[in-house]
Amino acid sequence: MLDAGFFRRWLTAAAAAVDREAERLTELDSPIGDADHGSNLQRGFAAVVTTLDQEAPATPGAVLVLAGRQLISTVGGASGPLYGTLLRRTGKALGEAAEVSEQDFADALKESVEAVGRLGGAAVGDKTMLDALVPAVDALAESFTAAAAAAEKGAESTVPLQARKGRASYLGERSIGHQDPGATSSALIVTALAEAAGG
Ligand code: ADP
Ligand code: MG
Ligand code: MG
């Protein structure tokens, strides 16, 4: 079972990974975007950690709703509302239970990834965060480690794709040959799940 502590550890590990990789995320967002993805997420996840420390929400649902709300209000770019919706919606689906099963979490996250796809009008193959998130949630029923590997592979799969959503799509064919920054940060965030679970 997963308690509020697990979800705090997850988001804290995700914040640390984003912080460590911020420069790389911004570099990836330079040829096919506006070179702010690393700084956007660094600011957003730092604010998430601060709020979680201050408010110490007691349930998995409350942790995720608070974190999602914080991302939406702190991250200006496209990724803020998308990641914020992902967390907030997952939190709402988990309700007020003090502990949730891994299966319940996997189901809630999968449904929320689908909602993010609807929100941004994007699907797998459009060269966005969904290229990492969709295979990750499909593998989540197996294990956190399998989800992390699937997300990493999904992020790498964006290199030869032409972007059809977000800023990178303005470049048309010139977006080909670059890894999508959002898919790359998604892989970091999913990998942090395995860390929070202890390996
Ligand atoms: P912005 O593009 O507004 O500067 P960021 O640089 O923080 O925002 O985030 C860019 C990332 O957001 C992209 O690499 C992509 O993965 C993701 N993204 C952009 N638009 C969409 C969308 N419509 N659906 C899903 N993901 C998207
Ligand atoms: Mg950007
Ligand atoms: Mg921007």
C-alpha cells in the first residue's frame, strides 16, 4: 500500500531530478522550443516541495491535489497546466483514503494521462510528454521500474518524430532529430517513482 509519505517522497525525488537535469531540459527546449523547460519545472517543483513541507497533507489524494494545483499556478509554460492536471486529477481519483494500492494508483494515473491527452489534444506519436507517459502508465501495472524503463524508451522514441503539438510543431520538419523536452522530463518524473519505492 502507498501512503502520503510515499507520494511526498515521489515528488521530492522528482524535484531533485528536475533540479539536477534542469540545464539539459532547457538545452533540449532550445532547438525546438523557447529554452525554458528546465527553469519552468525547476521553479514549479521547488514550489511543490515547499508547499508539501508547509502543509503536510495527510492523504495520497491531498498530496497530489496540492502538488498539481501548485504546478498549475507556478509554471507559466504549457507543461505546467499539463503536469498540474495530471497530478490533481490523479489525486481526486484517489479520494480521501489514507493508503491506496499500487493498482488503484496505476488506474488513476492512466486515466489522468488520458485526460492530459484530451486537454492538449495530443496522442502518442505527436512528440510530446505523452510519448513517455502513455507507455509508462501501461507498464505501471507491472512495476515502477518497468514504468521508468518504458518512459525512458518513450522519450528516446521522440527523436525521429515531427512535432504535431506545442511550440515545436511550429518548426515542422525541422523538429525532427531532437528529443522532446517534455517527454524527457516525464521520464525523470516516472523514474522518481521507483526511487520513492526504494529502488
Ligand atoms: P512552453 O512550450 O510553453 O515553453 P515548456 O517548455 O515548459 O512549455 O514545455 C514544453 C513541453 O510541453 C513539450 O516538450 C511537450 O512535451 C509538452 N507539450 C506542449 N504542448 C503539449 C500538448 N498540447 N500536449 C502534450 N504535451 C505538450
Ligand atoms: Mg518551453
Ligand atoms: Mg515557454
